[in-house]
Amino acid sequence: MRGKYIVPLAGFVACVCVLLSSSCKRDPDSILGNNMHDNNRLQAHYDTAFRIEAFSVPDDSIILQNASSVLLGTSYSPVFGTTTYNLVVQLLTLRTGDERYSQGGLDYSHVDSTVLILPYSEKFPTHRRMDGRSLTLSVYEVEEDLKDGAGFDSAYTSMYQVRYNEVPLTGPVTVYPKPFDTAYDSVSNMVLIAPLRIRLDNKVGEMLLRKVKEMSDEELSDMNAFPDHFKGIYIKVEPCDREEESIVFSVSNLFGLGANLTVYFDGVENGSEKKTSYQSFILGPLRFTQVVRNRNTSQDELYKAQMNGDTASGAERLYLQASGGSRIRFRIPDFPDTVTKKGKVVLNQAILILDDVNADQRPDIGVPDKLTCFKYIDRGHIETLPQETNSDGNYNSSRGQYRINITRYLQRILYQGTVDAENYKKFQDYIDIAPSSSERYEDPDCVVLYGPGSSRKPMRMEVTYTVIND
């Protein structure tokens, strides 16, 4: 689709202050120069005829370490295969209010129960079809010192496998979460969801109490000393193999009083009288989701081909999966030549459009709310693109479509092409697309999009530019 029209003077003056003229060789942050008031010299054009190369690649995103919420669960998709979200977390001793125990005068003799409490703030699927689904897990002992890393400076990627003792401390244990069973608290005016309570083998409690007993008085006064005796736990979920078995939670209140492991026991005071007490362990501070994927269970041949390095198959379909699944890589190789051969050109707007293949279906897990573009350098190192006033990239559910504003990036390509050949080549390299901000790290969302060669709704770019006539 192409069109031509004369730009009214008032409308043009409003946008001209942020546009680029390759003929002037000016930075796109600057204005165009003199004599731009003569609208007889200006012709605006709309064009979508730009060749796009695009394909999907596996993501090796940095895990958002030490977040207040982390993923735990399993999902299956006929497209993306099987994914499990396992939890790696340290334990810290939380001293009880039992004075006899905290002062060492109460020794355990019999563990009554060992309970793991996991509150959840979000659940996937978000609808009631998840009612009745079960989650089977085992708990293992971590065998390496966990490295610290705050937020996006995490020491771990989505593909890192923590070392652990393969003999489970407990499990497998099957639980049936009920996140839709809520209670209303009239005092705080809040709807409460009961946390997930998992009964562990009492041998786990006995082992943890022995570790506490080994600690010196100085260590007992320091809640951060326990990892020197016990490095942490690895909660490993058994993968599901059917879409209707998918169940994933965002576990919240980590490194807080909500999530904990508590050992209840009968103690002996001064070698005679039995007393009941407990020892609680806080989950944290170091924690992250260990993501394990089996792409071989996918039934989508185009997806598997792209995950194995086939770039040509991206012409038909493109695949995005959050939490270190897959991202899109694209470039528009002919853009500068296609536009500048028109003459003296000002780039007004460039919008990248991607359409959802399954827009008419309600996804079981969900699609990313927003996409963003960046230059991928290496693992954990990216460069953001020049910022837009309105970058958009939000998912339009009525259209089943993403629209990403890349005007500033393409303006920079035209500008660099006239003054800086080295940076011009750099800006022509591939750009990556992934779910934005925390979605890329903390959600199980995924979406299949039409590629640039699709006969239905191809990935495309809508460009509005102005030709300046001498």
C-alpha cells in the first residue's frame, strides 16, 4: 500500500523538530534547518514495502535473582514443549520465641512435623480451569555455595543447572493447590488466599535441627550463619506432558515471614520434662528460579528448527517465550537505500507490527503484555535502542497485535549513514525482541507470531516519511 499527499503546514511544524534529514547530515535530535516553511516543497509518503529478515533464537536471559516472587511449577505446550520452574533457595534460621530453646536449654527428642509454606501472588493459568490440577515435587540439598546477585546483576542464567545431591531429602510429594479458595478479612478489607502448605518427611526436620545444634553460640546469634552448615534446598518439580496439566505459581514473600520451613518437635528440658517447640527457617536471601526446558517434546517443526539454528524458517512463524525461552531477532537490511533513493528524506514514523497467530483463542498460560527491542551483545549484556516518546509495544487484545515504535532507531541509521560509516554498520546489525522488563524473567508467558514471509498477516513495518523537493 502506497500513498502520496501534501503535508499541511501546521501539522508538519509540530513533528519537524524531532525528525531527521539525511540531506542536512544533522543529528535526528536537531531541527531540519532553514526554508522548511514552504510546504510546496514537502511530500509525505506511506510505505510498507520493506524487506525484513527475522527468526527466533533460544534465550539465555539472566534470571532475576533475589526477587520477592519466583516461579514454581510446570507447563506443557504443543508448540514450546515442556518447561519446569524449580526453586533454588537458601535457608536462614529464624529464632523462635521459646526462651528455653533459644538459650539452648531445650533439646529435641521427637520431630512431630516438618512443613514448607509457600504463599503465591499469581497463578498460571489465571482462570478456573486449573482447579484440581496437581503439582508433584521433591526437595534436594544444594551442594554449591550460592552466589549473590541483585536483580538484573544475577549470577545465573535461565540455563544454569545448580549442583545438588541427587538423593532427595524428601519426595516425591503431590499437592493440590486451591488458589481460588479464598477468605475475606473484614478487618483489613482484603481477600486472602491460603498459602501452599507442603508436609515434608520428618527426616528433613531432624537433619535441619542437627545442623542447628552444630552451630556455635556466636553463629546462633547470626541468622545469616546457617548457609555455612547447610547451603540451601532445591525444590524440583516433575514435568507434565499434557497442556491441561500445566500449573505454575509465582511464589511470594520470600525472605519474609510469609514463606518459611518450620520444624515442630517435642523437646526435653533438663533431661526430663517434655516440652513442645518449633524451629523456623526463612527462605532466602539468595533465591532464583531454575528453568529446565525440553524442546524435543514440541510438536511444532518450525519452532524446533529455529531453536536448532535454522534462520530461514522464521519467514513463516516467530516464537517468543518468557523466562529464558526464546526471543526474536530481525533486521531491515535494505531500509537506508530504499528510503534515501527517494531523494532528500525526513523520517516521520516507523512502526513494527507483529500479529498473533492464535489471536482468536484464549491462551492457557497467557501472552506477554509488552514487547521491547534491544541490541544483544552477549550473555547478560544488551544495549537499549534510542528512546521513543511513545515506544508502545503493548499487546492489543482486540487486534491480536503488537505495534513497536522504532522511529528513533531508524532515524539514527539514516543519520549514521551520512557521517559515521562504522556506527552505521553497527546499527544495521540484528535487533532482538523479547518480553519487556520483568516479564522476560519472571513470567511463563509465550506467543507465536506471523513471520515476514507469511501469506496471512506478515511481520511488517509501516513507515511515514517526507521527501523534500529542491
